[in-house]
Amino acid sequence: MKFASELYGCDVFDLSTMKSQLSSATFSKLEETIKDGSKLDESIANEVASAMKNWAIEKGATHYTHWFQPLTGITAEKHDGFISYNGEGNGLMEFSGKALIQGEPDASSFPSGGLRSTFEARGYTAWDPTSYAFIKDKTLCIPTAFCSYGGEALDKKTPLLRSMDALNKQSLRILRLLGNSEVKKVTPMVGPEQEYFLIDKDLYSRRKDLIYTGRTLFGSLPPKGQELEDHYFGSIKPKVQNFMNDLNEQLWKLGIPAKTEHNEVAPGQHELAPIYESSNIATDHNQLTMEMMQKVAEKHDMVCLFHEKPFDGVNGSGKHNNWSITTDSGINLLSPGKTPSENEQFLLFLTAVLKAVDDYQDLIRVGVASAGNDHRLGASEAPPAIVSVYLGSELAEVLEAIKEDTAYESVQRTYMKLGVRSLPTFQRDTTDRNRTSPVAFTGNKFEFRMLGSSDSTACLNVMLNSAVADTLRIFADELEGEKDIKKGLHELIRREVKAHERIVFNGNGYDESWVEEAERRGLLNLKTTPDCIPYLIAEKNIAMLTGLKVYSESELRSRYAIQMENYCKTIMIEAKTMSSLIMKSFLPSIDRYIDSLCDAAGKRKEILGEKEFSYEKDLIKKLSELNEQMYKGTGELDQMIEDVDGVDIEKDAKLIKTAVLDKMTELRKACDQAEKLCAKEYWPMPDYGDLLFSID
Ligand code: ADP
Ligand code: MG
């Protein structure tokens, strides 16, 4: 393996490559757009396109594509060859500035939630110069935004970029008020920790439920699961280590700063964390990371599972979204500073996050909503569906002191009264790293732990950036009218800390009593996706998101429709898979086993005479009863599948989140009982023991 420094970014058209390939005038214009967010000067497009093309061809690329993130949850690309003809039949390698800036994929099959009718199927992709182009599979990939003919966003990148702009604008207003005239740009930074499972490819190919739905719909727990906690941070098996090495190499080539890797709680479960980047680039990179993980796993005869709950009774997978706000001068605004004025700045931004998370709990929940994630949230393995903030005891005491306007005395004997003395440096609380909190302050960033492993980081970060931007807007409006900024600032912080006390919870989020306590505090507990999606189009949320120009109202309504539809479709596929597996696989297999038991019992009787043996009889009876239950239950499930008509989406979602899921749980129970009783050679698919302990 080559050293990371040799490989790093070798397939990326990054700043250093640009510098060596572009004229200095063009390079500085492009650098300005990338670094400061100034508008792209389109006159440089031809030169950039030509340099990109030459560089890519030298690296062996033959095609280019506008790489984008439609609302399907995965990335999309349509490859075009660089080749074109000059009329005399000679192949020319061509790539114009126009082709770089704008593309026109046939968009009719991407979800638009009614934003685009099929007769106006055209969708446009637009170059995002702030995310570097890269080479993948001999193709130059150009990160792009994707929108309709009418300019409405049909993707995840566009609103993310808009939310970053909003946060930048409002943060700058605040910084100017605090007397900072130097900072030019403020950027939200994200480090997503990606969890995943690896299983054997051959075993995977024999599990139709995994193939169709990404999760096991059946399977009883093996004798050994995660109870010994011997997998978490355990030594990495050679096959997995080879996969990780190969993966790192691929990621580094793409300029993705993969850094930390370790085993997770469940057998077969692992995690990868990159170094944090701007939320736009982190989102692009996380999508690419997931794609690479699947490809590299395949090469190593394994399959990488991203579903939030691939195995029942075993820890599911999430994607912790570490989030902070940084200035172009490298200051983290969520880092407590050393001087009183840095303290004030920190406390103001901290207060803004508290208020934003409280006021927009619903949108944060929407930002992590999916059928898969519903299995995780609130199941005592991931944070509950209730949004709250963990600050740790020390910071909580500081806020308490601010609220009461008393002096704060910390264990380290550091004294602080707002604006007077220094804040202590908050060590990450090593004794109480509260894993049960959905939003935890971890020293200089917030860790959002609700996001599911298969989800894009885009939606959650759009909500975070927007909610905080809007809060800062309100703060800036108020402070701009103040004669005495310092006084106004203190009053504002004190008032808002008091007003949003209820969102702070430092206790155990898995505890039943928290659910009741949260209800008393008036916090939302939105357990399922259909419970929370309607909040996307709640009046106050439309007002906030359209006010900041992150979404238009029609974009929000279309996303509401797409997310509801997606939920229904996902569970309908699961229900149909379940029904088909029971009828085509389980019932006939169990019958064959029953037959063999009948045979054995008959033969035994011939040899031993009339003597009764209860073993076969008992099993035959139990299995026959379970078969009967499954057959009947499947008929009922089939009826429900028919009742879901796809016309009234709210009605469908309601039926699905209750009756359909309940029926599936009931059927699974019967099936898992039968699995326990059935001889292994008759069971039609690999079991949990096979799957979870398949890699050595
Ligand atoms: P953990 O112990 O939770 O794994 P780490 O310190 O390893 O915590 O960080 C996890 C992730 O948080 C990494 O992706 C890291 O790059 C990211 N991270 C660290 N600092 C910041 C920050 N200031 N803003 C955003 N993400 C950050
Ligand atoms: Mg973490």
C-alpha cells in the first residue's frame, strides 16, 4: 500500500491541481468562488472545462458526468463520452464550459412530488464549483445541483447550499455586532460517523429479505449475540482489516479524509469516521463513502449493509452528525474561548443552538425520518424520538448561573460571571459520555445522534443550519436595535436560556420516566415517520424555511409528498416480501420437515410396535399450528396490501404504521418460533448465527 500522502486526492481536481492547470487569473477567480462563496464568473468556464478534461483524460477518463443527489436517497449519474465528431469522421475529445456549467439529464423518472409533470420532464443540473470534481470508474464526476425547468430544487444539495448561505449571512451579522469586522465567511462543519454491517456475499444472496428490503424480516437470535460486548472496539478480523485498508485507499484517492475505524457493538458491525469538512462537502463525501464501501465490500466477497435495523434484537446502525460553525479564519464559534469576549460569543451561539433545537424540534425529527430509522429511535439502542440537548453537568451549571445571574464556581475553581471572568475549558465529559442523548455538546461541537445510517446527511443539516440561522436572525434584529450591545447581549442570553430550559436534559434518555417527564415539559415525541412528516408543512416551519429562502412552499409540499410516499412504498415492499417468503419458502419447507417427522414416526412404529413416542408428534403438532397461523396471517396481510391503494397517502400511511406493521410483527413471531423448532437442513435460508458470524 502506498502512503496516504502519495495517494491523497490524486483523483480530485482540487485547488493544487487547479493551480497547476489553470492560468493564474482564472485560478484566482475560481478560488474566490470556492473560498469566499462569491458568484462564479462564467467567462472562466471554458478554460476550467478544458483543463478539467485534459487532466481527466491524462488520468485515463473517457467520460464525464454531472453527479447529483436526487430525492431517491442515492446519487445519480449519466455518463457522456468526451468524444465528438468534427464532421470528417475523426474522434475529438471535447468538453465545453457550457457542458461543465449545465447539464440536462432525462429527469422524468426521478421523484419530484408533483413539482414537475411528465410533459415537462426536463431537469437541469448545475455545477457546484465549491465541491471538487473527481474521477471514478474512468469518469470525470462533476458535483452538481439538480432542479426543475422552473428552477425548483429536485435534489438534496440545493437546499443544503441555501441553508449554508443563510447561516453564513446571519452569523456574519452577529459577528459584526460583536465587533468582528474581519471574518468573511462562516461555514457549518460536519463530521459524520458512519456505521455499517459486513456480511458474507454468498449468505446474503440467499436472503431475499435482505436483497429486497435491506433488512432481515425473519430470524431468531443465535445463542450468542452482543451480550458479552466483546465486539465493541475489539481486534479487527483480517478479512475486515483488508476491506478497511482497501477502502481507505479508495477514499483517500478521492480526497475523502477517512480517519477512524473500529468495530461497533454488534457482531459484524463497524464504524468509519472522516475528518470533518464543510457540510456540503461532508455530504458529498459521505454519499461517495457509502458507494465505495459497497463496491469495496463486493470485491472482498462481502456485502455492506446500511439499513438502520438489519437484524432484530441486535444493535442497529446510525450516523452521528458532528456539527459546528467555523469562520474562514479558523475560529470554531462553538468553542468556549479564553477571554471574556470569546466567552460571550460562544455563549451567544450556544444559546442560539438551544433555542433553535427547542423551537424546531419537529424539523430536526423530520430531518432524520425514515421507515428504517423508526426501528432505532426510542428502542433503547439509539436516542429516543424525543429531541433534547445534553450539555454535561459543567456547562449546565454555567447556564444555571447565567439564568440566576450568580457567579459560577467550577470544580476547577474557575470563576465566571457573564462577561466578567473566563469560562473554563470544557473537557469532553469522559465519565458521562451520554450516549442516550439525541443532541450532545461534546466540548466544541454538537453531536446529533438521531440520524440513520442509510440517510444522506443533507436533510438533517438543512434543518440545523436553517433553524440556527433563523434564531441568529432574530437575535441580530434585536441586538441591532440596542444602544448598549453588551447589556443587550447579556439580557438576551439570560432570557433565552431561561425560555428554553426545557430542551436541556442531562439524564438517561432510555429511561421510561424521561418519556413522561418530556411530555410534562411539552416536548414532542414523534415516534414514526408519518407522525413527523406533516410538521414539514406546518405553518411556522413553512414561514421560517421560505423566509430564509431555503425552500419554496411548493418545494416543501413536494418533499412532504415524496417522504410520505417513500415511507409507504418501503413498508409495502417489506410486507410483500414477507408474504411471498412465507408462501413460497417457509410453509413448503416446514411441510417437508413435518413430512420427514411423519415418516420417522411411522417407521419407528413399524419397528418398535405400538409404543407411543411424543417427540415427533409434539413437534408435528406445534409446527402444524404455526403453519396454520402463518397461512391465515399472510392472507390478512395480503388483504391489507390490497387496501393500501396509493390514492390517499395519509390514509395509507396510517394503515401501514399501525395494522400492517403489527401484522408483520405477529407473522414474524410465528415464523421465528418455527425456525427454532425446524431442523437446520430444512430451513430455507441462512440464519442469524450464519449471517452475524460469517466473516473471519
Ligand atoms: P467520537 O469519540 O464521538 O468518535 P471524535 O472526536 O472521534 O469523536 O469525532 C467524531 C467525528 O467528529 C469525526 O468525524 C470528527 O472529524 C468530527 N469532529 C471533530 N471536531 C469537529 C468539529 N469542530 N466540527 C464538526 N465535526 C467535528
Ligand atoms: Mg461520536
